[in-house]
Amino acid sequence: MKKYNIINWFVVAVLFFSVAGCTTNNKGKAKGQTTSTATIDPLPSWNESKNKTDIINYLVAVTDKNSPDFIPVKDRIATFDNDGTIWSEQPAYFQLFFAIDEIKALAPQHPEWKNTQPFKAVLDNDMKTIAQSGERGLLKLVMVSHAGMSTRKFKSIVKIWADTAKNPTKHVLFTALVYKPMLELLIYLQANHFKTYIVSGGGLDFMRAIIPELYGIPPEQIIGSTGKTAYDYNNGDPVIIKLAQLDFIDDKDGKPININKIIGKKPVFCAGNSDGDLAMMQWTASNNLKSFMLYVHHTDSIREWAYDRNSHIGRLDKGLDEAREKGWTVIDMKNDWKVIYPFELEK
Amino acid sequence: MKKYNIINWFVVAVLFFSVAGCTTNNKGKAKGQTTSTATIDPLPSWNESKNKTDIINYLVAVTDKNSPDFIPVKDRIATFDNDGTIWSEQPAYFQLFFAIDEIKALAPQHPEWKNTQPFKAVLDNDMKTIAQSGERGLLKLVMVSHAGMSTRKFKSIVKIWADTAKNPTKHVLFTALVYKPMLELLIYLQANHFKTYIVSGGGLDFMRAIIPELYGIPPEQIIGSTGKTAYDYNNGDPVIIKLAQLDFIDDKDGKPININKIIGKKPVFCAGNSDGDLAMMQWTASNNLKSFMLYVHHTDSIREWAYDRNSHIGRLDKGLDEAREKGWTVIDMKNDWKVIYPFELEK
């Protein structure tokens, strides 16, 4: 798959910007004042708006040693949901399309699937029944279909799929449907020495096959839903084998539980787009250090998709109310983002 | 607790040594040749021996860009067992003494413990019965006694204990019984841009309360055995609550399983001291990149303890055979280590 070139020059630009920012700070810029973005804009795909200014002001405040809001590097933990927050999730979670393609490919070896749900629905292209099974149903679909396979083999299958599979609505590679503004935000945080994690309800092995190359986030900073696995010595060529049993769903309360288990620190920055991210937002907001909670609100029915309170996928209802009540940042995709997908720039 | 001062000047010294090493390499030093340790020795508590030379030669080979064994920084993952590998584990796992102290303190609130095992054994000081319950029994003891407590509260209890509790045999703080040569090795690896992880059968929350300050390893690089937890919004002051249910035992096959789940990469370097580390050693040895497997063999009955094949704690039997068969490094504590505990230098 293609890693967008924007990433590389951004790293350079944003690193430069950071250093420039530090120098400016040392010269006694007033606290809370926005660093000038006239020369190098760390978030060029974002329209000038209060939300953009709030993000930049936050980063300036927490990285300035003389600020009362300064956060030591070791505590700069940022957690990002993935589906609907960094890449699209319509007309269904991308991993569902992978699972459907896989089940169709594996069906000849499993004649019993013709009469067993949820496999029957997949083979009948009955998207309604599949969609109703939700994230848990999707994970079961993936787990059962790949039980007995090594994680190594699974990874190679996902990679091949990601290089060719296209979104049925947008007719481009699924991997092309990443949000450029969010990639910029990740890089901006990284340049300011934040450790950026993905904390997603999506399958861990699926994400790890795609995300490191696509977003530049290493496997050890990707947290997701898991099936149980087993270790097999395999005559000296050890493998980890995927089992057909659910281990953990990294969604809702599962997000702070997994963040606590795997990271062991409260984030100071988090981003999400659905009620499934609300517990992570609350957990982040309770940090004694200055924290930043960001909801991506899907408001652009033309360039992306528009949905919130009544969507089966990525429902944002309680989260939207709580964000407004508590003054968390709610990104209006239509109005806050100049560009959504990187390929828009190529047109 | 006290963080040994040796750590700070070592970081400086070893970083300097690394840079000096690079410069030397660029001037065309022959491959496989040991870098001179005459000026600054990265492992001063180690006697000059083949094992020390092998470690240094490995680090030189994998960090030299011109070496066929060069390992990119992103793949420099090192995993260390804890009990018996970085600190002592006699006359029993240190966490067992914590659990005993805790159960005795909590006993007045639990009159039923007087007649329920394993609590009865603890209250009767029946160490034999307790020891026979093994690591799994110990974990259950800790979990049940702290069920319903927040991880935040648990951490503060462990910290207070670690600041005062003494080893019954050595009559010093448990936290004083860390192996200086292994702390040096951790720092030496870190200075060469290795990401060093603890991967231990010990309880995750217990270790995270002590290890970050004592070894300089951050919470997100500590992997251990876990009980299940729950998220509680707690009227806007969210907490993670410890439940009385086992989640995962990070021992034996559990080590590569957890390494795969949490890190998502095979280590290139690992250290352990018991058969519980054997699967991790095999997993590391199967890396396509040049790997280093190190067993700590407890051979010093005077300065530390001597035990291996017949010990209930830290049994090293199959692992010792496999290490010798495959040429892995086996540290002879008595002969390889000039100093074992940091306090020896204060005498």
C-alpha cells in the first residue's frame, strides 16, 4: 500500500515548526498566545477556526516549560480511535469488507457455512443481517473464519487485501480513505514528543497489518480487540495461532480498561467519533494534567458521509451531548476541514 | 524508594561510549572485533569473561550500519523477566511477602479467612502450604484480597510497602535486592536505542508501582500477569477497579503470547532465569534478525542464592539444557558478576 508522501515532508516541517516554536517561547511570548502559523502551518488541511486554534494553543501550553500547564514528555500520551476518527467507516467498518471477502474465498472449504449464520448472510450478500450483528458480530466472523491460522499468515493476507480492495461507495482503495487532517494532527503531536496510540474496537491483527505503514504508528502503539491465541513451538519455527475464542473487545468501557492495562498511564489527549469512545474521553478528562478531548463529527455528506445520533455504525449521541456540556472539542468535518482525503489534492 | 545514583552517571557514560563506538566503527574497525572498554566500561559490575564479551560484541554488531547483522532501531526490542532475572526471588517471590503483609493487615475485616485457604496458611505463617500454591496461587491471593479496590489505591499501598518492607533473609529492603549488572545491561541496551520491556509472571499493578522508579522503565514497557478490571465512572472521578477474577498469567507460553499481543514484534534480545522464560527464549531465537538469549543462572550461595533444577521457585531445568544445546548465553552469577547488589559498593 502507498504511504502518502505528505507524511514525510510534514515530519520535517512540523519538527522545524516545533523547534521554531520553542525558540519563540524562549523569547518571552505571552502565555496562551497562539504561535504564528504564517510561515509553517502544522495543520494545513484545517480551515482557520476556533477548533484549530484550540488545538494549537493546547500544544503550545503543554510543551512550554514555563507554562503552568507544562506536561513532561513521559506523560504525553495521546490515544486515537481509528474507524471514523482516522479513516472512514462507511458504508460499513472496513474490516467487515475484508471479512466478507475472506469468507467468500474460504467458503469452498466450509460447505456448512451455506446454512450457518452469520456466514449464510455473507454468502447471500445480505448486508442488513450482517450489519445488525455489530462490532461483536464482525469480530466473531473474522475470528471463526481464521481460527487455526498463524498471526504471521493472517498479516500477509490482510496486506494483500489492503493493496487491492476498494470501498464500494467511493470506488477507491480503503487505505485511501484516511483523513488528512487527522494524519497531520498525529504528526503534529509526535513532533511535540507525544506518544500516539491507536485505541480501536477494530481487530488488533487486522490493524497491525495496515496501520504502521499507512499512519507511521508502530505495532506496539496499536491497541485493539483481540481473539485468544496460542503459542506453538512448531518444531523450532514458533508461531502464534489465532483461536476461535474472543479475548477482549476494545470498545466503550474496554477502552479505558485496555489503556490502563497496556499503557498504564492516563492519556492527556484523545480523539474519537462515537459513543464507543465516551469512556476513553471521560478517562482522559479526569487526568490531573491539562487534557484535550476531541470528537470528530461526521457532517459532510458530500465529501465523506453525514451521520451521528441515529447511525448503526459510529453512533454519536450521548458523547455529543457530553462533549457540548463539558466543552470538549467537536470537529465539524464539513466546516473545519479544508481537505478530507489526501487524494483530493491530486485532482 | 531510592533510585540508585549509578543509573544517572551510567546513562551519560554509556551514551558517550555508544557515540565513541560509532565513531570507531566508521573508521573501519574489523567486523566482530570487541570495542575497547578501556576508557568507559558499559558493564563495570561484570567480570571480564566470554559472556561479557559476547554481549558487547552483539551490541556492536547490531548497531553498526555497515554490519550484516545491523538491526533498525524500530526492531530493537529487548524483553526481560523480572523475578530472579533483575531482582532476587528468594526465599519466595517478593510479591508473596507483600500479599502476606496485606492479608494480615486486612484480616480483621475478613473473619472468614481464619478457616479458608490459602488465607488460613498466611495467617498461620504456614509458608510451606503457601509456597506450594505457586505463582498462580500467589496471584489469586493478591487478587482476592484486593478485589473491589481501585488500581490507584492499590498502587499507593504497594509504594508504601516497598519503602519499608525488608527481605527476611538478607535484612535489607526488597528494593535493594536488584542486580546491578542487569541494571547496567538495561542501560547499555537503552543507550543503544533498544526499547527494554519487563515481561514477568509477576502482577502487573504490583510491578508498575515499583519498577518505573527503581529501574527507569516506564509503565507502558511493563508486561505482567493481570486480574480482570472494570471501569467505574464514579461520578466524574473515573477509576479502574480490580476484580477477583484472573485475566492472564504472563508465564511460560503466556510470555510470547503477551509479547505478540502487546508489542506485536519479536524481541531480538531477551533475558530470563527459569523454565517459565523458555518459550520467550524460543520466540526470540526464531527472529530473522540476529538475536541474543541470556539466562541468569543462580550459582552464588553466599552473595545471593544458589538453585536451579530442583527449586520450587525459579526452576531452571529444561531451559538450562536447551540453552546449552543451542549455545545461548548462561550467566554464572558467582563468576560472571563482580558485584551483585548495588549496596555492596557502599560497604
